[in-house]
Amino acid sequence: MYIMKFFQRMLPLILLLVAQLAAAQKVVRYDLYVKDTLVNYTGKEKPAIAVNGQIPMPTLEFTEGDTAEIVVHNQLKENTSLHWHGVFVPNKEDGVPFLTQMPIKPGTSYTYRFPIIQNGTHWYHSHSGLQEQNGMFGSFIMKKKAGDRTFRKGIDDLPTVPIILSEWTNLDPENVQRMLSNASDWFAIKKGATQSYAEAIRRGQFTAKLTNEWKRMMAMDVSDIYYDQVQMNGNHFTDLKSINGKALKAGDKVRLRIANGGASSYFWLRYSGGKITVVASDGNDVEPVEVGRLIIAVSETYDIVLTIPEAGKAYELMATTEDRTQSTSYFIGNGAKQPVGEMPRLKYFEGMKMMNDMMKMNGDLDDMGMSMSLNQMDMNAVMYPEISGEADKGMKMGEGTSHHQAEPQGDITTLNYTMLKSPLNTTLPKAAPVKELKFTLTGNMNRYVWSMDNRVLAESDKIPVKKGEILRITLHNNSMMRHPMHLHGFDFRVLNGQGENAPLKNVLDIMPMETDTIEFLANTEGDWFFHCHILYHMMAGMNRVLAVGDYKNPELPDKEIAYKMLQRESNMVHFSTENDFATNGNDGQAMLMNARWNLGTEWRLGYNDMHGYEVETHLGRLLGKNQWYMPFMGFDWRYRKMGIDEQEKNIFGQVDKKDNRAAVSVGMMATLPMLVNLQGEVYHDGIVRFSLMREDIPVSSRLRAGFMVNTDKEYMLDMRYIFTRNLGIRTHYDSDMGFGVGLSLNY
């Protein structure tokens, strides 16, 4: 009897425990079918990748305590994968091919399964090649469980809309990466950002342009790529009139969970209805802070709260690319649209002058004694007309730029990282040992090589970390580009002066010349990626791997071979070629290159024996952070009918037999001030040759000049007008082949 009464008294508790256990073990399953598709966003049909028939990928929603079961059905003709950005998962579920798993092969399915042990706004994307740019990105939302002690009344109970920002290019992403690596300036032409000599003279900035090239720098820009369209949730413009069937009205507040799923674009967020209240960043709550605008870095997430101030109006939330060439909007509310206004065009030559002052002749940045961190000092602000004055009216607008009324000038409060404060104590265990790492972010814009401590991933071993250590990482940006550095597997504390309430993030945007410090407890074993989240920077080598503990990954039978495959992916070989079909002959070049090596061939072919032909091939190794030096081995093969035993002397008095010559050489190429290349080489027969050359002098927005002169008394002058990214018209005079004009084709 006693046992029966005890059981009856305990039954409610037992049932409650069983119910809680069942709730905690709730499995939320998604089946994702990855398939090739065709899209037409800008009047041009282009291949893309859709998941379950849509771009972006479906929004995945969970509640803390759930178990996620996500089955990926790869119906592509290539490998794929999915990474859960900012989500705490066992290492084998992290979705990085050749690091945490093998790729998902075509025609197969793969199941990711992991517990949901956090909440917040995150997103997910392919980590295979450049698939993210082709449509493989989507929102990943984890809600707080009922009764969560961190629940914030008036914030966590607001009507919510997930929004993922993205960009679209009609080019194949592989072609984009190749063009960047080949220093194509087609994107600058499309954006109206070439900063040519004609534009410099028109703007009264000729000295600034000369100084810029004297210091061997390219034109100023704040982003790499021109995009054909940018979108929110896959649409260019969206009307948000209701949420869950309830019409929005004056006084209503909405919470937007915004993720930047773009491959390389930062976005300015502005709202025509008043202030933006930031309530979370990278899935972690922050004390609410009101700002006039904020910039969201590539891969960051922000939760913001907006208020509809007046009835009968729809207020614009606009996301504008950092280069201000494209924008996308949500109109929130019912009634007449209230535009926020386009952002005025950047003052590029003001940015160029700033860059000239920062850059030393050796290519390093000079911080001029300033200590910059946490986005507090935006060096690009000198280019913002809304802050510093009138826009560059004399320069062409980007071809995709809207010409709506610009936003008014005035005091603008912009979010920076010092404003973020966690509502919770985020301090780490005092007893844990501390391992300190320091990285300098380095890069070469001309050849598009991005690195850490001047080493790409292919040149770096994994960094060993003991499980249970506190890892404190100091990052210094010694490049002229922003870098959103993302850590897989962990949130880190941003040491921003908030003490015990330092905010937690997994992405840190680091501006040029900034130095920032982050720290986290390395308490989950595995190989974790740490990389710049600009997709094309990551693929160009700005990555490291933190190896926490000695994790035996069941998905990787041979981790060493797999790691070599990962290293190879970030050091791919790129190809380029150019050929001119002219009235006096045919000349061109072809090149294969990766981060350090360059194999190039040049040819000149006349239409008769008097002009003959010449082929020069060089294999070189680029040296230094800026890669201004390249020792090489070469082979020169030429023929020209000049008469029996006719010979020519170079300026050193050496006899050069030009009838029929095949020679091997060694030499060095160096980039001099004004971006002129000096090439010196010695051939096996003792002949010495020096050359000075430059191919890409920007005379005007689309007009390029070039020259070559050498000690063999050969010279060439040329002028090229760019029609499209692959087609131009060129006229030139060559000392061997004479005057010619024709079409110039490049790839």
C-alpha cells in the first residue's frame, strides 16, 4: 500500500519529467533538395542553384532544445555541402568539405544531425567552392524556449520577419574570381570608379593620381565587384503590410532578423521612419541601442526593431551596398511610400588622397600614430558626401545606380562595436590557461592574393590548441580592404571596453589599419575554420584552421590528405589570355598563375617573313607581401628574315642574331613606381636585355595606354578602347611590325 501511495504522489512529477524529456528530444527534420536551375533577375537568363525550388534556400526554424535533422539530397552534377553559420555543432556536422566531412557527391544524400543548444538569428550556406554566390544561402532561426530566463518583454515577443541580404551577378562566380585575379578593371568601369587621369584632371586631382601610382597603388575602391542586382529575401523590392495576417499600423513595432548572406558586399541599413534599434548581433542579445544607420558586414547578423510612426504610410528600410551602386528595400506599413533617399556617390579622389597619406613606399600602411579599433574611426568617411560635403558630380555614376533624391546631410549616428553590450556576464574562467595568437591581415589587390601574415592557407599548417584553453587573438589589418573575420564553432568575446559585459559575436569586421582583440574558451574539440567571409578573399587564401584537441573525425578517414585538398582549393590556378588581331600582325599573351607562381607566354606574329614571329615564355616565383619582384626562367624563340648573316647590336654593343634565335634565360621582373615593370634577363649566350613596360595606363574611363622599350632597340606604343569586358579596339606602333589597328579580345 505504501509503495502504491508513493507512486501516486510521484506520478505527476514522473509525467512532467517524461514530457520535458520528450520536448527536449523533439526532432525537427528538413529535407533539402539541391538542384540546378535557371533564373532571370535582370533580363538575362543565367544558371543558378536552387534548394527545394527556391532562392534563397528555405528558412530553417528551431526552438532551443530541439534536435535538428537536415537531409541534403544532392541533385547537382558537382559536390556540395552546407555549413551552419554561427551554430554550435559537433565538429563533424560543421559542413566544411575536406575539413569536417567529405563533400556530398552528386546523386547522394547526407544527413546532418545536431542538438539546438542556443538561440538567435543565424544563417546557412554552401561551403563548397563558389556555390554560395549562385544561390545557396538561407536564414537559420533558433527561438528561445518557453520560460527562458533571458526573455525580453517588448523585444522577444514582437512580430518577427527573417531577412537575408544577397547580391546577384550575371557572371559565373568562377569567372568573377578569375577576373579579380587577373586585375581586370571591368568592375570599376561598371561602377564608374576607374579614377583615370582624365577624371583626375577634371576634378583637379592630377597630383593625387600621380602620387597614387608613384606609390604603386591601384585606384581607390571600397568593394571588389559590380553586381547586377541586390536583394532582400530574393526580391529587389518588397511590401511588408502585415505579419501573420495582422495588418501593420501606426505605433506597431516589428523585429527584423537580418543576415548578410552576400558573397562580398557590405550593406548600409537605413530607415525612413526614424531610428533603428539594435537588439542582437550574430545571434546574441545586446542591450538595445538606437542608431541612425549601421553597416552590416558580410556574414554578420543583426536583429533590429523598427517602429511605424504614422498611419497611412509605408516606411522604407533600404540596404545599400557600401560602394553605393545598388540598393534593395522593404516598405513597412500600409499607405503612401516614404523613401529614405539614395546615398550620394562616394568621393573617390578624396579616398585616394587619404590612401596616399597612409601608404608608405614599401607598401605598408602608416597609422600616423592613430590607434584605431572596433569601427570607431571610419577612414572611408572622407568619401561620404553626407558627412564631408559635395559628391563627385564630375564622375560618371555606376551603371546600376539609381538617380533618386539623395539623403539629406546632417548628424548621423552610426553603429560601431563599442556600442554593443551584452545583457549577461560573458567573462571566461579565470583558472583556464591563455594562449595568445596574433595575425596581420595582408593582401595584394593587383593580383588578388589575400593572406594572414603573408601566407595563404596552402602555406600554413593547422594551429594546435589545447582543449580548455582560452584563445586570445589579436588581429591587425595591414591591407586597404575591410575583412569580416569569422570563427566556426564558437562565439568570441569582443574586447570593446564593456568589461564583464563584452558582447559575443562570431564575425568581426576589421577596417584598414585597425587592431582588435577577441577571446573564447576552446572547449569543443575539432578542426575549426577561421577565415575572411568575403567569399573571394577566402578562396584566395585568407584562412587558418584551429585544431582544438586531438579530434578523431569519423567522417574523414585520412585527415592529412583531406587537409591538402582544402589547401589546394584556396590556391587554385587561374588562366587569362589576350590577343590582338591587327592590320600589321597578331600579338597576344596567355598566363597561368596561382598565389605565388606565374607562367606566361607572349607572342608576336607578322604576316610575312620580314616581320617574322617571336615567342617568349617565363616561369616565375612572385616574392614579398606586395609581390613586386619575380625571379624567373625563360625561353625565347624568334625568327625574322633580315638577309644572310644580317645582325643587330643592342645598346651594350652585343651582337643579337635575329634571323633565327632560340635561347634560354634567367632574370628578374620588378614593379617600379608608376606601376612600370622593369625586366632584366641574361640569355645562355651572354646576351643581356633590359625592358621597361606598362600596359594599363588609365587615360580615361575606358581608354588605356601602354608602352615598351628595351635595350635591343625595340619599342612599342599602344592605345586601347574598352567596349566590353572581353572586347576592345587597339591601335599600336611596333618597331618590328610597324603601325597597326585591330580588335583586341581577352578572356
